[in-house]
Amino acid sequence: MKKYFLIGFVAALPLLVGSCNDGEGETVESSYFIPPIEEPAYSFSRNGSNNVDVLECEFVKEPIDRIYNSFLKKASIGNDVLLQDVMTIYTDYRDVVKPSQQVATSQIHAADAEKIRKDVLNMIYTSARIGGYKATENNIRTRPAEPGKTGYIGYNLGDVNIQFVDERGLAVAEAFKYMILGSIYIDKILNVHLDERFFESEEMRNKHENKEMPEGKNYTELEHHWDLAYGYYQFVQPLVRGEGLPALRGSEEKIRQAFVYGRIKLGIYDYKQVMEYLHIIRRELSRAIALRAVDYLIGANTLANIKEHVPNAFYFMAQGYGLIYAAQFLRKADGQPYISYAKANKLLNRLLQGKGFWDKDRLLKDVNSEGSLENIAHEIAHIYGFDINEIRK
């Protein structure tokens, strides 16, 4: 059979050569292409049954989303009954999970945990104040915002994209959203579940290798820690995608692969490789969040809106504010935090000094001016080790 193949191939050579000569200089495109290699999915099983359980993550997210969408986005906490509704959701949601107890739960943030929880809670109380809770004057919620006064930003109160801001122009709902993203989701990923104390523990490794599992469960403790980190990452993942920010191209795939291959290596007890993938997740996620924060401060959308009409940029700058707060929960590959609670708040105080986001002149000053957007963005880029021009490509 080999002989026939060779004869047929040689016989066809003149035809192949002729066809090339006839179209010399032309590019021939074949209809055949090599199919892409399918990347492994984050799907694992034991004894034929799924052993990835991330239901906890959804239990935590559901009440937080409800607070954001139903109350803070609308600044609708205008009386005691509504405030009590929000606080019940925040502190004791359906007896399943208490979001208030999920904030800053890592050991690395234990010293500042109470202050962090108070900061998040203050966003809810500030939203209530914007909504007219215990106000001494009427129409607090329905008035247009102006420097030194709370109110709404938008052309009409019924607009879809309306924002409610405090006296400094901070869109409280967006600040809350990203403060939660840092103090719960990122903290859970990097500081709780992907902590060395689990994966370097001889006791935990032995239990994992001996297939010791919690009663009624199909996973080991180490597997569950890795899975929960992946589950919480799903809520952060949209910020890692490269849409609108070329500097993030490839980041999402690197993190996804690190989660998948890290879990695979965990299954064959290759702890050295597990730790290498853990370090990749820390490094790439931290870089992505810092890049996104800088983009919200000095990206094209923000600057164009500031120059046209500064309140139009409040939405973006509030997201930047929230991500700067979240940055204290990011971790270097070696496990050290990039910035402290005190440093994060120092940056935020500079950002909102004076008239806050209403101060267009200060915001648009050069990099050497204290409290300008360029000044703060450059400092963040320096801390996280990237070139500020990466977001301008």
C-alpha cells in the first residue's frame, strides 16, 4: 500500500508544479483549516459525579445584587421600613448567608476588618441620606445634584442611566459595588481560599491524598478551596476581559488556564505546580484590576466626559474610586499586599479633596499636581508595576 501511495504522489507532482507555475505570485487559500485545540473546561468529577461545588458564591452574591439594584441604584431608602429591609438583607438574608459577615474575612486583613465593614456599611447609610431618609426638607432625592448637595445626575429623574451622588459627586451605588468586589470577592479569591497556609499544610495535603472528604461531600478541603476561589472569580472576570482595554488582552485566558491547570495538578499532588499557578492568578488578577482602575480614572471615556460636562464622568470615576478601595485586597505573587488600608484611603482622600469630583480644574491638572487624575493614576501604575501608557494603546 505504501508503494501505491508513493507512485500516486509522484504522478501528481507535475500537476501540482504546473498549477503553481500558472498562478505564480498568487496566494492560494485552502478551504481546510486546522481546528483550534479545545481548552479543558473547569469541570471535575470523582466516581462519576461532579465534585465542584460553588453554590456558596451565589448565596453571597444574590443579596448583594439585590441591595445594589433595588435600593442603592435607585437611592430608594427613604424611610425606616426600607432601611430595615436593606439591613435585614445585608445582615441576615433568608437565614442562609449574612453578607455583612463576608466582608474582609481573611487573616491578612483582620487588623482592619472592622474599619472596612464600617466603610461598606457607610455606603448604605449615605445612599439612604441621598434618598431623603430623615431629611428636614422635601424633594431631596428628586433634585438635580450640584456641588455640596446630594441629588441625581442625568437629564430627567426617570432616565435609565441616572446616577445618585453625594455632596462630592460620588455615585454611591457604583462605589459600593466595587468596594464589595474587593472586600468580599477578591478577598475570598486571593486571601482566603488561595492562601499558602492551606496548600503548604502537611495535614491538609495528607487529607487530600487520602481522599478524606467532609461528610456528605464529594471533594477534599483543598479541592473546595480552589473551587471556591474560581467561583468567586466569576464575579470579577468581566473586569479582566480585554474589551475596550488592549492592555488586558490575554489576561482572562491566563487566569482561566491557571485555575484549570492548577486544579488538574492538585489532583495529581503536584503542589509545586499548584503554587506556581496560584502565583499566576495573584499576579494577573492584581495587574488587571489595577489597570482597570487607572482606565476608569484617565481612560478615553472618562476624560472625554469630563471635558464635555464633568458630571457625565461621575459614573466612571466612582468605579475608579471603588477599585482603588478594592486594590488593598490584591496580592503580589509572594503573598504580600500591594497597598495597605491606610494607603488606599489616602489615595481616595486625595481623589475627593475639596469639591470632590466637581472640581474639574483639579482633576485635569498635570501629573505633578496633587489630587489630579493623572497624579493618582501614575501612582497606582507605579505601585502595580505597569506603564501608564499601556491603557492608551
